[in-house]
Amino acid sequence: MTEVVVFGIENCDQVRKARAWLRARSIEHRFHDLRRDGLDAQRLSLWLGRVPWDSLLNRRGLAWRRLDAARRAAVTDQTSASELMLEEPLLVKRPVLQMPDQIVVGFSEMLYAGLFR
């Protein structure tokens, strides 16, 4: 059995949609709450090896808007983005779907349908 893990936070609409979509199709998965369970450097490094840092960093959310302008301006590359996401895991765009051979950021029914044929 391939392990499917959904990373996000409980009250995120996109995470709820992704989890509901998986449940409706009886796709076994585990949920990892970034707020409660955090994010470690090894996992973030794995993700950044497979997806661009600027697609993983959520610049539209409340956590980003709460940062002061100088802190936001300092995010210019993968290293600075990684440091910030480790410090503030809620800056990770959600959901992150992790499977052994793939990392997918965000949710859309078409995307998930293609992954789980």
C-alpha cells in the first residue's frame, strides 16, 4: 500500500476539500497538521527537491500578510524561503499531498483524479 499523506491545517478549505475528495473515493491517507505537528527540515528539503520554492510558499495567506514588509522582502530564494517556512509552517501552501513518488501542492479535483486513476 502506497502511503498518502495530506499536510495542512484543519480549518483550511482547500485541505478539507482534498480530504473529503480522498474519503469519498475510499483512498486511505494520513493527515499531518502543520500547526499541531510542525514541519521538519528533512521533509521540507524533500518537497523542495521536487517542487519550486515559490510554488510551495503561500504568499496569499494570512500568515504571509502578518509578516512585516522587511521580512517578506527578505524572501528572495529557496534558502530564505526554506528558513521562513521552517520557522512558520503555516506559510506552506496547502494542502501538500505527499506520496512516495510525488509531491503535489494545492487541490483541484482534476489534478487528484489524474493522480488516482
